[in-house]
Amino acid sequence: MTLSDGTGTAAGLPAQSPPVEPAQTGAAKSPRIGWGGENSENTIRNLVLVGVLVVLIAIGAFTQPQLYSDSTWVWNNILSILQLASVIGVVTVGMTFVIIGGGIDLSVGAIVALAGVWATTVATQSYGAGGMIFTAIVVAVAVGLINGVLISYGKLVPFIATLAMLVAARGLAAEISDKQTQISDSAFINGIAAGKLLGIPLLVYILAVVATIGWVLLNRTTFGRRTIAVGGNVEAARLAGINVKRHTMLLYGLSGLCCGIAAIMLTSQGTSAQAAMANLYELDAIAAAIIGGTLLSGGRGTIVGSMLGVIIFATITNLFAINGLSTEAQNMVKGGIIIAAVLVQQFRFKAVTRFLHRNKT
Amino acid sequence: MTGPGDVVLRLTDVVKTFPGVRALDGVQLEVRAGEVHCLLGQNGAGKSTLIKVLSGLHRPDSGTVEWLGQPVTFSNPQAAMKAGIATIYQELDLVEDLTVAENVFLGHEPKVAGFVRRRAMVARTTGILGRLGHGEIPPRRAVHRLQAAGKQIVSMARALSHEARLLIMDEPSAVLAHDEVENLFRIIRELTAQGIAVVYISHRLEEIRTIGDRVTVLKDGRTTAADLSAAETPTSELVSRMTGRTIEYVFPPRVAAPAERAELLAVDGLSRAGEFTDVSLTVAAGEIVGIAGLVGSGRSELLETIYGARRADTGTVTVAGRRLPPGNVGAAVRAGLGMAPEERKSQALLLGEPIYRNMTLSTFTRIARLGFTSARRERDEADRVARSLDLRPSDVGRPVRTLSGGNQQKVVVGRWLLGDTRLLLLDEPTRGVDVGARAELYRVIHRLAAEGVGVLLVSSEVPEVLGLADRVLVMREGRLIRTASAGELDEDTVLDLVMAGSLMEGTPI
């Protein structure tokens, strides 16, 4: 509260309290990007996440000093962390949009599997790499839009609709592939994961491009604004004239699109696809988004935060791998981190409510 | 112990303030054992707040509440319940999927070693229902299978299960049909005969005359009359006690509207089952039309249906000669309609988002270029509107939740100043708004009308409707019952119209 604000209310008179005004606008201009708004809150949280990342790397360096003394190894390790994060990162971009828009998508892993399997059938492969990419994208977007239609027009709860889709899409993927691993014969597809540009894996570039587009979409376009409005207050969005149903549908379509891209990346990585691939991706993506500060109730979240969440998860996996620890222990730590992240989120919310309350009384 | 006729509850100078509003501003109330004490007052007079103070939802800022001779403050509803004060809200707070008995004993189930004694619970419920004269309600039936009247009985049974000595009933007749009201009254008489005190809130004067013993009138958070006889006080006196004003409504002088005005909105035969029936009205460019009516008269639903937020069963809405598709807000907005809904926070604002983004919520697509938004252009446009509305604080980058109620409302109205709004629908535009911001909002409404924007306004505050509108429509139970120019009506007449009749049509007051 600025000083002039206080005097203005204290006067308690209808309108016309002129001379105070200029001072106030002058003072109020300063927190433009500044400290106290939503932006700064996001910035602080993202800095905290960077801090967590630094701590994780420090733990790695502390536990494996001989590895970390080799600078080539360190560089390669960073690249392998990023490569590990790339596929799930692309899925998380879509997930972030869905959650900010007030929904949830449990079917992402299943969509990745279905799209991957569909793209690697003998029939699809006969059309070459272009046909495979096209198929993966179209299948994934279509499944995403079906989710969207069920949720927005069929009024199904997102949790239920996408849970059902999870089961159904995996089932269809198993049916199509006859539960066999389908080898990709496309040199182009297989070359994506193997390829590097300036020493950095192509998959990392793909993630960078998707995340950048996602950031622009969320922060600089009407689509992003609608997403925040729909997730923040669906009734207000509706009464402001926003077509909430269509937008909700599109959000799931967007999530599907990200899954399609991830399917190609994952197929390329394994030079094959199977119905069981991308297992539990939904959990990783949701966890990454939440750790990144996306509000589960919608209306708030950042792409940068989500990407940091993904990288933190990949770093933990990497940390366990270089120390030769089991995946089981790794999963326990990840679970703990998810709970910690949600607790922090709730705590922050309580603090905000308390603050508001104090201002009221 | 108290005998019949002794004072069980005494409120002295109770004050409760909320940001920008003094909801209770010195309330006196005295309730005696075995009487039906009626609370009368217009919407916003403080009745709901008073109930919440009595039932432990709010704590008074100052003043004393004496219960059975002891000063008390209830820190939560359970404490009030325990002390013997039970409240039956208009929206009954029952758990629909539990049984009658489970609802009656919710939170204080008879238990042995942590296990609910189901049979004892059912038996005791049967007993209480019998005492209420409704032994026919099966205690094991799920509450959602009961009619509204039955649910109300369950609520009362719950109160009795707590050995309540004071029963507060907030518009209990609103959900009931005629013969059910008779039954309700019979139960109330039986309860009072047992020494239980009842605080009865209703807008229907004739009910108060039938069931009430004494009346306390609230207005603008103050007690304006106490200890009136429910049966004998003339209606004119009750109405004048409710309306005699202390808040000054400062209406800016109206620029005379041009005589010839193009018709902007035409609503023809609009109906929605259970909400409103066969409503026809028109609003011309530059005209302010006010709808007066009680909460529940269907006025908000009507506004939302015109706006397309609800889909009409029958009837048409035409804006400037073009029919609007039903149930399509987007089309209404494109046709130049804008609405400031009743519940600002839940229906209009993104509280965590900055002011400018709230202002541009319905125009950011137009301000954007090729789908790319521009924070700078949005801020500039919002700045312009914020200045014209004298928004405080004027920094449009602040989160909207940091604003007072009045300034939040300016943001909602300001949203439509950014677009090409031709017709503005305002639902309770000054609810929870302090006097200063209120006057500014009035000025904005007048200015818009002077610029040729049509305004359709709903307000519970009759003076506001009369002071602002060129033409007044009176709405009761989903129907428009009177249309008149504002000059032809006065506050008492309008209040008479909105309150009269209703259930017991024809009963002389």
C-alpha cells in the first residue's frame, strides 16, 4: 500500500481528491516488473529451483569427486541429463498448459505409446519417415482432442476422462502392435536421437524449440491468456465472452501434439516402439509441472519452472545412476520431492491468505 | 433456568465491519423464551450478518451478546450449537447422500467405543421426528430423496437433537409450497409452546403477522424499531422503519436524455422454468432501466439469460434488430453486450492477475495483433480507463485482489468501457461498495448513458433503482408486475409491490 492510497481512503469522500494523485502514479510506476507482483514471485521460485539444481550437482560432485574432476566427463554428463530430460520435457510443456487451464491429463504416456506404435507399423513405415512423423502427430492430436471433447462438451471430469483414455490408448497400442516391439527401419527417424549439432544432441534442440514456442504461446499470445483466464476463474472467463469449451478442448489437443512429438523422439531413441513405452510419463510430467510451481487448481504456472522441474528430476536420476544406486531408492526420493513441492505450494498459499486477511481486518 | 417470557438472548450495540462496509452498526435485539421473534429488513440491512454472529460464524467487533444472562462469544458454529442456538439456513446444510438419521446426528452421533450406535441413533431420530409431527419420514432414507419441505424438517430435527433453545430460521418459507408453510407454522407453534425461542426471518409481511409475536426492524445495520407487535403494527409503519434512510444516496444530476432514442434491446417472452416467466422489456440507447425485486425474484437469472450465460427455454433477445443465439455469451459480447455480474470475485475477476489484465479480459483478443498480446498496449488502454474511473491505486500492474470492493467493481465496469459496449447489464453494481466509490459508479453509469450506452440495472436497493433509472420494472416471483417511469414511483410503493402477495395471495395485510 502506498502512502497516498491510505490518505485517499481515509478521506472517505466521493471522488475528487486531486492533488495526491501525481505522487502516487510516480511511486506506483516503479514496481512494473518489480518485486511484489506475480512476475517477481515466479522469478523467485525459479531461482529457488536453480538453487536446488546447484545443490544436486554439488551432491554429485561431492559423492563422485573423481568423475567431476574430469571436465569432459562433466560436459558429457550435463548433455546426458539434458537428453534424459528432453522427451519428458516436451510432454511436460503440454501438461503445463493443461494444468494451468484447470485440467489434468493422465493419458500422456499412453498417447505417446499409441502414437509411437501407430507410426511404426509396417503399413505406416512404408510411407517413409514423413509418413511416420505425420501419423504420430495426427494420432496424438486426435486422441488429445477426443479427451478435450469428452471433458468440455461431454462434461466429464478431466481426471476420469483421461484416466479412461490412459487405459484405452494403451490397450489399442497393444492391439495394434500385437504386444510386439516394432523396430523402426527409418534411418531418418533413428538418426534424430543419435544426431548432434555443435556437440549437443538434436533431442535437446527439439526440447528447446518446443519449450520456447510454449513460452511464447503462454506469455505472449491470446491463446496463453485464455489458458490463464480459464484456469484462474472459469466463470469469469465465460462471462467475459471467452469460449471456454472450445479452449479447453484445444488445450488437450495441444497436450496431444506434444505427446506426438515426444513419440517420435522416443521411437528414435529406442529405434523402436512398443505398447509399454513411456510408462508413467503422466506422473513425471505432472510432478515436474508442480515442482515448477504450476498451481494444480489452475490459473498459474510457468514454462521455465516446469522445465526446471524436468531437469531437476533428470538430475536426480543421473545422480543415482552415477552413484550406482537403485531405481527403487530413486523413486522414493522423487516421491518425497513431489510431496515437499506441494507442501511448499500450500504453505505459500496459506501465507498469502493470512496476508490478505490481515489487510482486511 | 429461564421460564417462558424471560429474555434468553440480548444483543447490545453489536457492531461488525467488513472492508468498506459497516454491516452491523449498533444492533439491539431481545428474544424471549417461547416467542417467535421476527427480523425484518431490506436486503443489505444486516440480517444475514446478524445471523452469522449469532451462529458463531462471525465475531462481533464490539457490543455484547448475552445468552441466558451470560455474556458470550461463539468462536465457531459448534460452540453456538452446544450452547443451544441452532440455525436453519435458507440453503439447507445437509449432506445429501447420508440418511436422515445420520444428518440429524452429524458430528454428535451416539457412540460406544468409537462405533456409532446406529440403532440408538435411528430410534432417537424417530422420536424427534415424531415430536415435530413428522413420524412418517423414514430415518434410514437418504436425504436427497426428500422434498424441500422434508429436508427442512430434517434440519429442524438436527437443531432439536442438540437440545436447541433458540432456533434461527432464515426465510424458511422460501422453499415451501402453500400447505407446507401451514405445516411449518404448526411446528413452530409446538416448539414455542415447549419454551423454545424462534428468530424468524422473512420478507413476507403476511407470514410475520400470522406466526410472529414481536418484530425487530433492521436498516443499514442498525435496529430502527424493537418490540413492535407483529400482529398490530400497521404495514406503513413497518415499511417506513425499513426504508427511512440514514445512508445518503448521492445521485449526480442527470443530463436530460434526448426524447427520440433508438431501441437497443428488445426482450420478448423470455422464460426459464423455475426462474422467470414470459418477460418482455426494452432498453433504448442512452436509457437506464432498473429492475427492482427481491433476491430470488429471478432478476439475476433474467440478466444472465439476456446475456447468454443461461439458455432461455422460450423467448427471444434482440440487440439493435439482430436476434442473439440463446446461451451464447460470445455472441452477446460481439453484439455489444457487457455484464457486471452479481458476484464480483467468483464471477468476474482473476484475483491474482494484475488490474490491467482483468480490465482487458474481454478485449485482449482485439488489442492483440495476429494473436500476439501486447502488455504495453493493454496497459495503456487500461491506464486510460483507470484514470477516467479514478481507480485507486491507479497502478494497473497491481494484482486486483489488493483493491477494495468498490475499486474492484470499477475494474469490472471498466472492462466494458474498453470495448464497443452498447448495452451494459449491471447486477447489484454497488453491493459491498463504500459510499465514495458508489457515487463514482453512479457517475460512470450516467456518463455511459449520456454517451448512448443502454443500461439495464438490477439492485436490491430500491432507492438506487429509483435514483438511477429512467424507467423502473418491478419483478416478483419471476414476473414483471409493473413498469413505470422512475418519477411515478416512490420507495414505499415499490417495496409494497415486491413484497406483497407472493404465497398467500389475497390474505389482507
